[in-house]
Amino acid sequence: MNKSVQIAQHSAAALLFAGVLLATPALAANKAPETISYSSGKTIVKTGPQGDQVTLLDAQGQLAGESVCDAGSFAAYQSLFTVLRDAARQGKQDALTATIAYPLRVNGGKVRSMRDDAALRKNFAQVFTGPVIAAIGKAEPAAVFCRNGQAMFGDGVVWAELRGKQARVVVINTGL
């Protein structure tokens, strides 16, 4: 093999290796933290090797929670929770049901499972009760708490997880 072919192969391997390294979360950790302020506090998000590290501070600047979004990203959850909150505030049933992944677990008096959109629409009033809609409507989408591959919204009334490339609601707690 001539010297130019060897150099070209070595350069291609080095570029491939560099591309893989640049795409790793460890190098993304050098990104500056993002701070999102809202009336009840602020959220600080820093991308780290294990995922997005989320710190919640209350209005007085005191620590309210810390978590790591190890499956999914803070941005995906915040986006979903914004759509969910806006749909609840506007009373848009179609927009609410569009955020769901099936089967949907519904915890309340008894645990139920909604297998598909038709089952959820048939039981919509029992799932999206007044207190559930109120909790979703007043919740702050940036106040994300992640645990065990899922993210919590509205003090636990909703739990979501990444499905494909999008976050989707997988649990609704009606008994809160």
C-alpha cells in the first residue's frame, strides 16, 4: 500500500474518531448552563455525561429539587409540558390526547390502563378530571423533575418518557 493511501485511511479514521468524540455527552458538558426564570423560581440545566442535570430553585433562590434526565432531554420534556399546559388552559381535548403514549396508566381510586385513543376519549372526563386539568394548567413547564427514565410535571399529576424522539405522557395520577 502506498504512503498516500495509508495517510488517507489514517486521516479518515481520525476524523471518524473525532466525530464520535464530538457527539458524545461528555464533550457537551462544556456547554454553559441554561437558566430559565419564572414567577415561582428558576430552573438551571447543565448537560453532563449522564444526561441533563436539572436544578430547581424556588422564588427565594432556595434549592427545591435536583435530578438528572438520563433518558430523554430536558428540552423534550419542557416542550411537551408547555403543549400540555397550554392545552389544559385552553380546554383543547384533542391537543391533550395528542400528548399521550399508549398504553396510558391512570392511577386514582384504582389503576386503569387506556389501551388507545378511543378508550381515552371514552373515559376523558374520568382521566382529565377538574383537579387534573387545574394542576396541569397552573404547572410550570420548566420545573422538570426526572427519575428512573421519566419526567414529572405538575407535582406528579403527569409523568412522561421519551418515545422515539418525542416525550409523551405515560402516567396520569387522578388522585392528587
